[in-house]
Amino acid sequence: MKQTTKQIHKETSFQIATGLAINYPLNLFLLYIYIDRLGITEPIMLGTLVTLVMTVVAYTRIFLIRSYFSKK
């Protein structure tokens, strides 16, 4: 296997692992805040708010990981 292919697999695996490690707890935390603390129970509003926060976090996470692997 080429070195570039190995690097792509390594980066992809890292992206998936960090996504799971960050996004699952974040999702549970956001649902707790929005439902229990703020009383938001409307499905469309709840889904939209969670998606907005998750999108910003995912963009930041992927940007940082790509920056790290680009330097190697």
C-alpha cells in the first residue's frame, strides 16, 4: 500500500474516532440543555438547534485535524 494511501486511511480513521468521541456526548449534553433546561420540545426546533451546534463543532474539528495532518 502506498504511503499516501496509508496516510489517508489514518486521517480518515482519526476523523471518525474523534467524531464519535466528541459528537455523541455533545449530542446528549445539548439535548439535556435544550429539553430539560430550556424546555424546547418541538422536534423541528430541537433538531435545528442541535444540527447548528453540531455543524460548527464538526467544522472546527475537521479543520484542526486537516491542519495537523497537512503539516506532516
